[in-house]
Amino acid sequence: MIRTYLIKNFMRRITERYRPYCIQWFVGIRRRKEGILSVKGCFDLLENPKDGWLADPFLFEFDGDTYIFAEKWSYIKQKGEIVFSKYLSGCSLKWSTIIEEDYHLSYPYIWKDKNGIHIMPESCGANQVSIYTAIEFPYSWKRELSYSLGPVADSTMFWPKTNQSERWVFTYGCEGIWKDKLIRYKLNGDMIGARRMITRNKKISRPAGKFIVEGSTWYRVAQNGLENYGTGLVFLQIDECSEENYRETIALERDFREMKVNKQLNVIGMHTYNRVNQWEVVDFRIKKFNLINMLYFVKKYRKFSIGMR
């Protein structure tokens, strides 16, 4: 009994001191329900790789198959990289790294146009936004374009209904004058237009997935960061998107507590939602300590000092 108490007390002290390493993310997937992120139905949590966890899932359909693209946080490398897996319901998935840099990558926004298939991942640590094009989908990618915007995150494209050639990018400022603000600019080839602030409201300022359409109405997906990182999702109806104006209205909010998952884990948040014709995905924030993640962080920054106080 005393031994059990000492072990529990030791683990409690570790988790209090290294709180960031009590967090993991899991990707949940289910067959798409009617409406926008219905509370009906259960998400199946996909198994994480042994050397990291998965977040920021995006779905992409190609030649009749469904692929999941995501960030994998590597415990050993202490940064994110872009991975993919072909999704086969009921089967164990094999995750392959396709884009890796010296800096952290996440949020693999993926789309197809007349020039091919592209991914625009978050690369806030590099103070730039880069676009990669598939050389051999889904295995080989080449960086085609990089442009400097400073530290921004979760860049998401939108093509207005009135003009499909206009390509707007919505992105989230991480530092400086744009910190915690949603920014919109126009992208034309390698040229970017003037940046304009859309909102500074932390409840809706950070993108959380692709724009989605229901009937003839478009919605922007935002992550609710008002209280904590990744508390829930907010869906905003787009009322106007033009050169001069942008207007949107909150149409729906979803808290992580409304979502059901198939495993008994301590879910404490969610922050990305995407869907295709048959499937929809959400990433769930889980309170779960990982010793390997903590030890590699300590090794990298040489701050090992657990301290039994």
C-alpha cells in the first residue's frame, strides 16, 4: 500500500511539473452524418503511431479511395511532420511521412486544382507559408512556392461563389501586430494582396478546417480558443465575401463534451474538423501522460530536473 502511494505521488508530481506532456491528440473518424457535425453517432479513434500522436486531420478522395493527411508530433524529433494513410474501415492504418522540414509542420490543408494536388501546411516557426505539389500522389511532394507572412498558422483557402478564380487565404497571426487575429489576403500565383483583419475574437479567430457547404450556404470552421486551446468548434455562415467586405454570422457551436468516442479516454478538447462525401474527421485532445515525449523534450533542451519536493 505504501509502495502504491509513493508511486502515485511520484507520478502526480511529474504530471504537475510537466503538464504539457500530459496531453496527446487522437484522430476520430466516422461515416458522415446529416447536417454540420451532428451529435448523433460515435467517432472511432484511430491508433496513434508508437513514436508520436496525430492531429489536424484532412480528408482527400483520389481514384475512389479516401486518404487521411495529418500532423504527426514526433516524440523523438520534438516537432511535427506531415503524414498520410489510406483509410480502410476496420483496418489498422499505416502512416507514412511525406513532408518534413527542420521546423515544425502541422495542419496539412490539401486541395486539387488544374495544376495538380497541393498541400499548404502550417510552418509558423519558419515565418513563411509554403505550398507543396504532389509529384507522385500521395508519396512524393515538392515545395513549389514559399512566401513570407511572418509567424502565421492554419492557413485555409476559400474560393468565393461569385468568382472561382479569386483565391482568398484566411490565416491566424501568432505574434506581433497580428497576434490572435484572423487575417485575410488574396493569393494570385506567388503574389499576395494586402492583409486585412477579419476578427480579433479568440472564439472564432483561428481556422479549424476547410470551408464547408450545406446546400447553397458556405461556412467557415473556427476553433474556440476563448478559454483554452482547442475547447470546441464554431461554424460561421458566410454572408458576404468580396474585395471590399467580409461578413459572417455564428450558425452553430459544438463543445467537445457533445461528441461521442469509442474509447474510454479523458477527452478535454477538439480543434479541427473536415469531411468528404462519406466520412468526417475530428481530432480530440486527450489528457494522457507520455513519458517518452517528456524525456526527449528534456534531452533536447537539457532541463532535466524533476525534483521530489
